[in-house]
Amino acid sequence: MHLYEEHRFLNLVSGLESLHRSLVGDPKSDAFKEKMARILGDIQGDRDRAWPRKRTKNFGAPALEQRLIELLQPVPARVEAARLRAFCVSCAQVRNDLAHRGQSNQAPDRTNSIQNMAVRNSVLTRGF
């Protein structure tokens, strides 16, 4: 089945994010939990407190780039840590651009953007 590069990329990154969540979950530090409880505790009224509690549910969870780094780091590809981090940061930016704006702002024009995603798709499916 043919998928557009954008859809393929979104599927790959979403799958990796889901894999990380299933392996690691959404760990939050005790300090973060205490801070959120303190902030929410200052809000008067149960209904007023419920809204920010729902909106901040995923705060404190690892960022997408961190999830990708943690998943790809063990791959025996001999990639420098700085290059792996740059790749993962870039993948997270492209995914966020696609998810929130419908297009990537990581390349100077549309053609380069699709080529850029095709390269990332290749790396994510075949390795470094």
C-alpha cells in the first residue's frame, strides 16, 4: 500500500512514541508531582481545579525527542550521541509541525520537505 511520506513519517514516529510509552510509561519525578499538587491545591473549587488537572495530565512526561533518543540509543549503529540527539530533535520538530500545522517547516520548500521526510523514514525503518 502506498502512503505519502508525511503519513509514513507520522505513523513511524507515533509507533515509536507508543512503543516507548508501553516500555517505560510516562515517568514523572516526585518533585514534579508535588509541585503540580501544590499548584492545583491553590485553586479554589472542584470544577475550577478539574480543568487544569485535565489539561496538564501529560505535563512532566518525557518529550518526544527524549523518547526517540532512549529508543534509538541502544541500536548498535555507532552514531555519535550529538548526531543522534540532533536527528531525534529534528524528527520531533517535523512530527509536531505536521501534527499541528499540517506541514513541516524544517526544509526551505515543499519538495525538500518531502525529501527530508523520506530520508528520515528510511533511517527510522532501516537504521542508521
